[in-house]
Amino acid sequence: MKIHFGAAVALIAGACHAQSSITLSGQLDAAVTQARTRVNGASVSKTGLFPSGMASSFFRFEGREDLGSGLYAGFRLEAGLNNDIGGGIASNTNNQSSGAGANNGGLSFNRWSFVALGHRAWGELRAGRVYTAAFENFTPYDPFFTNGVGSSTPITLRLGIRNTQTALNVSNAIEYLTPDYGKGFFARATIARGENLSDGTLAGGNPRHGGNHEAVRIGYADGPWSVAYSVGLTHNTAGRIGTVNNPGDYLNANLAFRYDFAWARLLLQVVNEKLDGASAAGGLTTGVATSQAKTRSFLVGTVIPVGAGNIKLSYVDGKLTDNIQSAAESGKLIAVGYDHYLSKRTNVYAVLSRIKNNTVGNYGFAAAYLAPGRGESSSAISFGMKHIF
């Protein structure tokens, strides 16, 4: 359900009036989840109610005004929700971990916050906070929409989520999208800035380029199939010489493919990450002044319609290496789920998932669930409900 607020907005400078409208929409998702693993040889479990078990919880304000001759203006404000506690999700002012970058003051429009000017034949220009082009290649090609215990991101975005503020979203961005973005041949280009002083005197010794981000996404979608490639680079606080607390430049490149056979949807994705700095390997190279860590992962998944619901299957395989230590972390995730639609706007679901690590692997479910000991495997089960409004 969407609520439209119509209003005649008077222009102070004259007697002109422009008709505009705002749409309020969103969704809420909550899941009872239990995760199990071993830490320091002891069995550990955690049970709780968590948000976004299969789809992100959020609410959105957006609007669009027709300016004539194909020209339009618009905006979107979208806030992620931790609806299990009635709270918002933190944002970041400068794409950096150090300095005054954190914004944890309750509700924030952390997902989208932009104003746009576009033309039906020329495309759209946006300014504000947006999802990164690289992450936009993840959710549509993950059977579990990168949420909950079935999400691929603990493996495919291991370095990005742990070490950067731009794995999902980026602030201070200006980007361009081609007309009818997501249909036929399409492209998107993003530039964002960390807004540092030119002499690099920001708190923490950040260089002038810290928090800067550039990304492109190109693809083609037609009928039952789509393919897209995305690459994004974030210049982190320490540049190419990282420290334990300040990793270096982060690169994410991924290729994704989807085909709908009607009786089943096939999903494929290959992801490469690269991070300069001592904390790059999540502890594998702690204490080394300079290093470079790389991950390579792939996903194979399917969504099979069954009656009023869908069976979802996902297999994700990932490996993390660096240029200091010969031992490589590796982990595999297997997830199976079923969602059943009670109506067009309401569904219930169940997900069962397991992550298996090698002897030095440290892949685990999202931190809100349970972090495993090194070399230990984890399992989780989740029962939830989603409602769209």
C-alpha cells in the first residue's frame, strides 16, 4: 500500500504554483533466529528476534515532479529499520571510520537520501547518499536478497563489510544513470568524496583522498535474463599503506547473471575484492605493516516457484589470500529456504543455513547473529514474516 500526499506548493518569488506529490512506502521483516557455532572449543548458541530475515526493513519517502518537455525533478529519503528494537540504522558523513564520520544518532536515511534531475531521453543525475554501484549487483542476484542467515554477503563482501564504510552505501555522491535504468543496455557512474582538508590534517591523519569513491556499473536486461558488471574503488583513511586499525584502498569487482526459465530462476555471481593494509585479512596478517588481501567468491542459486511460494537454494564458495602468509581462509555457505505468500503484500518464510570453514577460516553469519571461532563451522535456522506497505 502506498500513501500519496498531494500539495500545491506556492513559490515565494512569484504567484506560480507547482503540483507535487509524495509517496510513503516500505516493508517490515522480522525473524526468530537461532545460530550455533564453536568458540575456543566450546559450543555457543544465540537465539533472538532480528530484523530483515529475508528482506530489508525500511520506510521510504519519494516524490517526482514533471517539469515539462521530458524534464523532471525528484527525491528519495529511505531509512533502514531495526524494527526488533524500534531503532534506525547508522549512517556515515564522510565514508570513513575515523574522525567525525559516524552518525549513530537514532533514525537516519542511511539507505537513500538524494535529490535528482532527469530527462526521459538523457538520463538522471542524482546528488546525496546512494547505494554503491558494486553492491547494487548483489541483492537482485542473491536468492535471499542479501538478508538473514541465507545472505551471501558474509562471504562475498568479507573485506568490504569488515573494513570499509562504503561496502553498501556511500555519502556525498554525485551519479549519473542512463534512461530507463535497468532495461536494455544500461549504465551508472558514481563519484563520492570524503570531504577532507587539502593538507590531510583531518583527525586520525587521514590523507586528502580518504573516503573518496568511484564506481561504474554496466549491464543488459531483456525479458527473462540480465547480466551486469560493476567495479568500485574506495580510498580508505590509510591509503595504500595500511595499519591494523586503518586499512588501505578497497576494490570490489563483480559480475552477475540471472535467467528466468519460468519454472525456475537461475542466479550466478563472481566477486573479487582487494584491500591494502594490515587488517585486510581480518586477523590473518595482524602486525604486518603493509600487505594486500584478496578474496574471490562465487554464488550459484535458484528460486523455484511452488504454489503460493518459492523454494530458494544458494551455494556460496569463498577464499581469502594475502601476500604475507601462505595459509588461505576458505568458507562455504549452503542455504535453503521457503517463503509462502499469504497475500501480495505479506509472506512468511523459513531458512536453514550452514557455513563450513577450513582450519583457518573465519567466515560466519552477520555479527548480529554469532561469530565463530577460527576453523569452526556454523549453522542457523530462521522463521520470519515480511509485510509490505
